[in-house]
Amino acid sequence: MRSRQRMFAAVMRLLLKCLRLGRRRRFKLVRQVEQLWHYGLLCLHSLLYNSFTNGDVVLDSVFEPIYWLVDHVTRWFGVVFVALVIGLTSSIVAIVYICLLPLILQTYTPAWICWHLAYGHWNLIMIVFHYYMAITTSPGHPPQAKNDLTGVSICRKCIAPKPARTHHCSICNRCVLKMDHHCPWLNNCVGHYNHRYFFSFCLFMTMGCIYCSISGWEMFRDAYTAIERMKLLEKERLQVAANQTYYQTPPPTFSFRQRAFHKSVVYLWVLCSSVALALGALTLWHAALITRGETSIERHINRKERQRLQKKGKVFRNPYSYGSWDNWKVFLGVDVPRHWLTRVLLPSPHLPHGTGLSWDLPPCVMEPHAPLLAI
């Protein structure tokens, strides 16, 4: 009996010892998991910590896959967009020459005929010239020899010095001097050497679309009314054909030429009006940026810098702005008064001021601009 009690006590002691050992091991395992978790969080914070991180940076990181997709789609479809611009513009020009010009020559007075011929062809020449120059002119890139290149920062992707106002284009995969944006309708970056061509194309294209919309308003109303009348007569003709007797005559039908003429006029007015609204808004936006002496990218940079300095009680001054009027003169390359005619109102392939690597005071600016910071 005693031996059984001793054996039972020994088994119970062994069981309690095992339970204590298991509990210690379980606590030790939980402690190790907690240590690994805290260590992982510390590593993650050390890798991602940045004193400049804010909501915009986080949002850009979240949308990075979308940006990558848009960059690659834009790169491959740039040629399609250029072909679309050329095709739509050519269709409008063809409609004007085939449908509207004979009507203008028959019905308008000689003075109005001269006005339409002069203004229309001048506007067309300016559109074609500036679009061709915008898509064929390189925006400008930093030189490959970096020995004498003065850079204000290092490009993270090129791993090379980056001059002032230079930014990396993820679509072209290289740095662009005074980059404004990558335009898919040009299949080219808008930068230092073709910024003027891009803006001039937008301006003259908007002017041409407004001209077509205003000039063709009466024709559009007549054509739209004629199309509605065509539909009504076609419906009546089908009804008569279904219940035709020997004493009924079907309504007259419109010829293919008449249908094509009216539909072409409606197509011209709708397309020109839509482009005038959309492209006009874009042109006004870029005009405001040029007035302030900044690009689309610099607008975001200057806005953040202005907010940062405002908290410190300082005022930000754009170092590349020379005043509204002088900014336009620098942008258009107007050095003397006659340049407004030869370089602005007529096609001109003149180069912009500076090389895009350094930004000295242009000769057309008489007074030095304000300093970068003002207390």
C-alpha cells in the first residue's frame, strides 16, 4: 500500500514538474515572438523613416504602380496620339476646302473673302509649323560629359548631376532641361528648347478652333436643321413605301452629296467647339504659368517651398521670374520690338535664351529680379 502511494506521489511530482517546464517554455516562446515583432517594427521604421515624409509622399508611393502603367502606355501610344492629331486636323482642313470654301466664295463679299483667306491660311501655317517643330525638336538634355557640368542636385535614376530646373522624365528615361511635362499628343517632352513651340501650337490651335466655331455657327444651325428634316422625310418615305398605292408619290430623297455636306459641317463645328474648350483651358493654364515664370513641375515645388518658408516668417521669391511682362519677353525670345512680328506673329525657329544649364539674366530684362528669399 505504501509503495503504491509513493509511486503515485512520484508520478504527480513528475507531472507537476513537466507542467512547470512547459509553462516556462511557453512563456519563453511568447517572449521571443514579442522580441522579434518589436525588432521587425524597429527595422521597418528605420528603413522608411524620413523627416520630409507627408501625405503627398505616401499618396505617390501608393499610386506608383498606376504611374508606371501610365508611363508605359503613354510611351507606346504616343505615335497613335500624334497620328490622331494629324488625322483630325487634316479632316477639318479638308472639310473647309471642299465644303465651306466654295460656299464662302459664292456668298460672301470680296472684303470678307479676303479676310477669311488671309486669316485662315495664316492660322493654318502657324499651327502646322509649331506642331512640326514641337514634335521634332529635342527638349534638351544635360551633356554626357559631366566634368564641367554644374549641378544643384543628383538625379536618383540617372545617378548624375542635375542642373537647375532639370527633371527626370520616366517616359523618356532621361533628364530634360527645364522640363514642363511629357506630352503624349507630341510624343515628346516639353522642355527648354520646344516649350515655346508647344505653347504656340496650343494657342494657334485654340484660335483656329474658335474661328471655325464662330464662322460656322450659322452653317451649323442650317446643317443641323437639314439633318433633322432628312430624318423626318426618311421616316415618311418608309411609311409611304409600306402603304404605297398607285395614286401616292413618295417624298423626295436627299442625295449622298447633300447628306455628306450637312454631316461634315456638324462634325466640324462639334469637334472645333470641343477642342476650343478643352485646349483653351490648357492654354490659359500654361499662360498663367508663363506669367509667373515657372513650369508645371516648378509650380508644385514652389508651392511647397512657399508654405515651408511661410511657417518660418519668410517670403518665397521665384528666382526665375523677372516680372509678368519680362517673363513673356524671355519666353517668346523678344529682344527688340520688331521681334513681336518676326518671332511671334510669323513662324520663327529662333532658340530660347540660355543653354538650359545655367540661368543668367537675359538681355531683354533691364532690371534685376527680386532675390530668392525676403525676410
